[in-house]
Amino acid sequence: MGVPSDDAVMIQRGRVPEEPCVITVNCPDKTGLACDICRTILDFGLGITKGDISTDGKWCYIVLWVVPRLGSLIVRWTNLKNRLLSVCPSCLISYFFDQPATCSTSSSVYLLKFFCLDRKGLLHDVTQVLCELELTIQRVKVMTTPDGRVLDLFFITDNMELLHTKDRQDEVFEQLHAVLGESCISCELQLAGPEYENLHGISSLSPETAEELFRCEMSDREIWSQALSPDLVKLKKANVTVDNTLSPAHTLLQIHCPDHKGLLYDILRTLKDCNIQIAYGRFLPNAKGYRDLDLFIQQKDGKKMVDPEKQSGLCSRLKVEMLHPLRVIIANRGPDTELLVANPVELSGKGRPRVFYDVTLALKILGICIFSAEIGRHSMLDRESEVYRFLLEENHEFQMSNVVAKNQIVDRVRRSLMGW
């Protein structure tokens, strides 16, 4: 009769804080299930140290060893289990009737609007509160007034689906007031209206900025900026090989690449978008900053990948997504300096979680104030990305006209995003 839904996900905590926790998922399979699980784990600030994936096409068994990443938020393990259960297909319907898992209805979008006095690190402090409360930021519009006040519009969804209740709303207000203190002038929460749809697109990007932001190869400026951090030179080294001799029914992908935060998610979302099914996969522990993966895969039609052109295309795309999962550049916006981050979006419409958190954290550490910020979507070359735009204020440490200073900002933001 299948397994009871509550037993589809089991979390075994380590005996000591340094010991990894083991997450076991045992449920009906669906294309992209491992990707959805890895995305949820990444959303909770956890890193995957190693993992095993096995499926017969109907039933999936996944074991992942996870640890909290340095500086991550406190993990609510019960909530993590509930979130993981929510991405697992129904044990009875999927198994017995061979039905694809039905997608849950989209969460209601709320507008959180607050007006307060500005200060360094304010945007990150608010973002941290929202992450701790498991509220997902869908769109943002931040505007600073000439008199040093800031109006923040956060369009959010609640991963716990409780934001319609008074208790949950009171919890949000209480946590926000705790971090904003007396600087808060007003704070409101309501269902989002038509203004949310109007913010789906990003303000116009110049052709030059768009080309630099979305190109696959790194620019000369990015390569030069990596010289500031010698350990990042390894970014240009990644190997993906295809072997059809070891299995009569599956193609073996062998991957050797630099490690970074969310690496397994980046690989699995690429395979998910390409309709590649994983029969068996092993994610080996970090070895001198590199990771090795063995993945036995099939195409959507259940056959091996034997077409050399398809093999080459998949390998090239995997290399791009492993080496450049997120793009970070500094651009001029008239007389002002703008930081842009591009986050690729899955075909399902989801992007990598916590990008806004990581970027605002990096800028807070650098002591750089954000004059304005926005999140929107941009399509280019048949790919959709979330684009994060931050208009930066000048300060005495980082003269925005200085090329070295700009590269240091890009380097620090990239490190925060990649977990280095």
C-alpha cells in the first residue's frame, strides 16, 4: 500500500553538532524530485556533504548527508521535514495509478510595506527576519528619500501557509519591530494587488549590460577580478564525460568540478529542465575543493543518450551552470553605480533561494549602503532569470569610480553567493 506520507521523509540528527544529519526520502518518483529536494535543503541554509539517489522510475530512494553552512540561520528541522514532504508526490495516487504528481496551488502573495529611518545593513536585517520566519521574497522595491528615510515594499509568500492568520501576522510584526526598533515609522501587511504583476518585469537593461550579465563566458574584467582571490582560479576547470559502455540501459555522466554552495542543486535543475531522468546517482564528499558525481541517466523516452550532438550540448550546459550558476557585475547607471545579479530560473518558475539574503549580507559586511533595490524577471536567449538590481551609495572605503573597488565588491558578493 505504499508508505505512510509522514514516513516518506526521515531526518536523523547527528549525535554531536559537528556530525552531519541524514535526510532520507522514500516516496514515488517524479522527474526533478531530487532537484526539488535539494532546492528545499538549500533554502534552509544547509550544505550537502554527500548523497545517494536511486529510482526504478516509479519509486525513489534518496539519502543526503547535510550540515548547516557557516553563518546560516537556525534550522527548524520539523519545518524542514514538512517542506520536504510537500514536494514529494502522493504515495498512493502516484504509485497505484501512475499519475504525475499534481502541483500544489500557488501561495497567496502578500505585500509587506514599511517606512522607516535608513541605516547601514537595514535591508539585510529585514531580509534575515523574513528568512527566519520562512517567508519567501518574490519581489522587492526599495526606495530611499532625500531626507534619509526608506520605503520598502516586499512581496512575500509564506512557506507555512499561515500568513492569513492573525497569530502569524502578529509574529511577523513582532520580529520586524524587534530589528527596526524606534526607527520604524509604519509597517503594513496586506494581500498584494495589481502592483505585484506590474513588478514582474525588471527595469530596462541596456544592451551592453544585458550582454555582459547573461553571456556564458566570463569577461576579461571578471577573470581579472578573480586574481584578487587566487583560490578562484579553479573556476575555469570542470570536466563532464559521457560513457555508454558500462550500462545497457543508461548513460553514465561523470562530473569533476569545483565545489560551491548549491552545486548539487545547480546540476540537478539543469537535468530537470532538460527532461533527463536519473536512475542512480552518487555525490561524493569534498576533496581539496572539488566534487565528483556519478549519474546514470536516461532521456525522457527511457533511452540512453547516444547522439553525440546531444551529449555535447548537455555537457556544455552543465559546465556553464556549474561554473557560472549566478552572474555578478557592476555597471554604471548614469552617474550612479549599480550592482546586478542574475539568478537562472527553472522551467517550473523557481529560482535559487536566498540570493537576496546573500547579496545584502555581503554589502552589509562591506559597509556599503543600498540606495535602491528591486527584483524582477528578464528573458534572454530563451532563458528566464531573476535579476537583482542594487543602486549603491558612495562611501570613503569604496570609491565607486575606482575599478579595484568595484572588483572587490563583485568578488565579495560572488563569495557570499557561492559559499566561499
